[in-house]
Amino acid sequence: MLRFFLHRGGQALIAAFGVVTLVFFIQRLTGDATALLLPVTATQADIEAMRVSLGLDRALWVQYLEFLGDMVRLDFGRSFVQNASTWDIISSRIPQTLQLAAGALAVALLIGLPLGLIMALTRGKAVSRWIMGFVLACQSMPTFWSGIILILVFGVWLRWLPSSGTGTLAHLVMPSVALGLLSLATYARITRSAIVDELSKDYVRSARARGVGTGRMVSNHLMRNSLIPIISITALEISQLLGGAVIVETVFAWPGLGLLTVQSIAARDFIVVQAVVLIGAFVTIAANLAADILYSIVDPRVRLAGK
């Protein structure tokens, strides 16, 4: 067990090192940052002074080693546009993004899993086809479009929910639904496929022959044995939620990391953009590591195969 965890943890560290290295060199390949941070009227002396202040006058390998050291300490540098610590800027937005991601994941899980289960148990019937139509509609609708439709219907026409901002549970409802619809469709389809696969196995036919009811079979066997693909897709959906948050937060003026990214790009605050990209990558790596650990708990065969 310990060997499995160390192996997966080592892979996660290698992936994090690769992301940090890639971000560093891509940033340098885009050109001289001083040309973007200074106005067009800046003199050569101003450009050189900015290069010294950014540390760009030093050798590339020195900059790289310092960058690695900063990442180990989780030091993302200082925003020259806002004249503040990048971590202070980001940390003030993280709770809002976590709140939105948690709301979207709750929508996806609490609605998507039951819909997938119902589709599997009623396959071939009209109710299964109706639910599949709804799922395909959710999967086909772009996030920005679903957000606009929700604002138009529930914010403008019915006036049930606030169209922007944060602060109350009512503010969270529409952004969570808009962000969670695509994940809802994914969970429903994956759950349906997993349950249908389990229903074709011998232990299900044996249980039915012994008179085991559908409810007991679902709670004791089917859902547990279908967890592997659901856990796997959860790690991927966390990344999708972080990416989709950029659009949803912009549509609903939700003050999280996504809106901060858009604002920072517009203001040419690339130190903040770089930090947001790195944090998103670290969260994705951590989510996949957590999924690997859950695999080994749910199904010990995964742990044995990874040796």
C-alpha cells in the first residue's frame, strides 16, 4: 500500500515539475515582458531599469533556478500592475471559485448520478429516452449560452434570482447550474454505461434469482461496483470546472479566479495570469492523485496492478 502511494506521489511531483518548467520557458518564449508592461513612450533606460527589477538581465539558468525555488515556497511573485503580492491577490478570490466549483459539482452529482441510474434501470423505455434527450441537450449547450438563458429567464423575466454578484445562496444558484450542466451530462452518461455493464454480469442474475430487490441490489452492489469510472471522471471534471469558471464568472460577474484571469489579461498583468495557470495545474495534478488513491481503496486490484 505504501509503495503504491509513494509511486503515485512521485508521478505527481514529476508532473508538477514538468508544468512549472513548461510555464517558465513558454513565458520566456513569448518575448520581452518589459515591452508589454511599459508604455510605448518608454525610453531605453526605462526598459533596462524594468528588466533589472524583473530579474530578466540575469542568465536564463539563474532565472530558472530562482523560479523553481519560488515555486517550492509557493511564492508567485509580485504584481507590477497592482503593486501587491500575487498570492494576496489570488487568495482573496480562491474562496469564491471554490464555492462556485463546489456548487457546480453538487449539481452534477446530485442530479447526474440519479439520472444515469434511472436511464440504466429503464433502458429501452420512454422515460430513458426522455432523460437521454435532456442529457444530450445539457451536453450540447455552451456554458456561456446556458448562463445567458438562465439570466434571461430567472433573472430578467421571472426576477427570482439575482443576475450577478455574490453574497447569498441565491447568488450561487444560477452560476452553479450553468457551470454544472456539462458535468451533469457527463456523470449521467458514465453512470448509465457503468450500471448497464454491471447489470449484465453473473452476480446480478444470481441475486435476482434469489429474489434480491432492485433497491437493495443498487445500494449494496451496483453503485459500489460502478465507482471506478465515476471516480475517474471526477478528476477530469474538476479540471473542466476550473476552465469553465472563467466563462461563468465573467457572465455572472462572480469575483473568483476566472474573472481575475480575464481582468489580468486585459490589464497585461501576466504575473497574476501565470500564477492562476500554475495553481490550476497543481489542483488538477492533486485531483488525479486523489483519484488514484480512491481507486486503491474502492478496488484493491488497481493497487496490485500498479506495483
